[in-house]
Amino acid sequence: MLEGRVAIVSGAGRGIGRGIAKLMAAKGAKVVVNDLGGSFVGEGKDKSPAEEVVAEIKADGGQAVPNFDSVSAFEGTTKMVNQALKEFGRLDIIVNTAGILRDKMLHKMDPNDWKAIMDVHLGGHYNLSRAAINLFREQDYGRIINFSSTSGITGNIGQTNYGAAKLGIVGFTRNLAMECARKNITVNAIAPFAYTRMVASIPINDPETEAVMEAMKLLKPEYIAPMVVYLASEDAKGVNGQIFGVRGAEVMIFSVMRPLRSVHHGGGWTPEEVRDSAIKALAPHFSRLMRTEDEFPYDPLV
């Protein structure tokens, strides 16, 4: 599916990125395997993860080179693009997989924990996409695959930084897809469900969490790769601006946020009318997180 194409996969030394880089190479792509080699919180450097993936790809008959730059710096992503052009003569695909975690409740979160997540996730998506976009426009072809998360789409406790960045990536994906549609460049995103070292770092404090973690172990990171390879191919030219989920053998599509219900009051509303009328009409459509039976007893939870 990717014969003759060249791809950059960020964060490809481990987990989901590793599976993507290897399957892309198996399907004919030449791959720049990027990984800073830091810990899951973004500390330290280690060349061995990227080098090991490259060695595995070459052992299987594929073509790949390692890259150790950080996606959090525009200079680093520019180097990735230049390396792809130098080594393989072109660039067709970028996959923004690189990520870290700095989980904390907001009232305990250091500003550096917020900034690091934004720099790697939202900033990393901007940096690599910006470094490649004019090349894609000039050649009238490109594939950009981004990585969001259900932590941004539906929310999760202790991840205000991560969730904000990941939902930002949804907005980034939708807007960039609109900008690029006429240039034969597609931009899509995936919210993956997979057992990675970041997931493994979640503390287990109760039987329910333990059960969820055991179930997560069945969701191998490499299960995400087939959807990515498809989106990176010429066959996916009609798929643009979509947000997909991949959970084991299951593939899903997420809806784009649209109004669920509206109410109108001629002449506008008073706060009391909002309380007594508008909220009563809208409450059945509230998400479970935002309401309780005691606060909004009008209808059962949906």
C-alpha cells in the first residue's frame, strides 16, 4: 500500500509508534524513525529505541533511518524533514505519535507540567506538520495522521493538561484538513486504546482499576498500525478531517461536536428564566459528568 512512499513517524521507538513504523516499512514505505528516547514523562535521552526499530526494519528487508530530535522544537522537526529528503529524496507522510504524560490534579500541577505536555503534544503536532506542509503543498500530495485521546474527547481525572492538548489536536486536525483539501493532502486523527508504558504508569488503587488494567493488556499497541497505514495510503484520498478510534479489533468513528438541542426565548433570557426553563429543557442532554439526580431531577440520567 505504501510502495515508493517516505514517512516520518515521531515517537516510533516504542509502543504505538514502533508498531506503525514497522508496518509502514513492511508495506513498502521508507521510514524516518524518530524518537528522543526519553522517559514517559519526557526526561532523558536514549538513542537505542529508535536504533533498535531501524535494525528490526532492516532485518525484515525494509528501509529506515533513525532520528533523535525532539518534536517540541521546530528546529528538530525541520531536521527530520531534511533528513527524509537527504536519505530518501522525498517525503509523503507524517505520523504525529510522540507523546508524554505528566498526570496531576490541577490544584497540584506545576506550570512546567502544563508546558511540557503542550510543547510535546500540541506543539509537536504543529512543529512537524508546519515543517512538512509547504513541501506537501508543492508536490500536491501528503498524508498527515495525528494522535488525539479519549482523555480530550470525553475527559479523565488528573489529565487537564493532557486532555486539553489532545482535544486541541482534534481542532488542529479539523482545521488543517479544511486548509489542505484542495492540495490532495489529507489530515486525520486517531484516538487509540492500547496498553503502552504510559498506560502502565497509571497507579492501581482499587479492584476496578486493576480489572481495567488487566483488560487493557489485551489491547496491543501494534493493533493501531493498520488504520494508520490505510490513512497514509493513496487509497484514503477521500478520507479527510475524521477522528477515528481503534480499540483492539474494533475501529470506530467519533462524531464532531454539534448542538444536541436548543431553546429560544423571544427577547432574550433572564438568569431566572435560564434556571427555570432553559436548563430544564436542556438537562436531559447533559453528559453524566455534569449532572446529578439531586441537581437536575427533571429526567433520568442519559
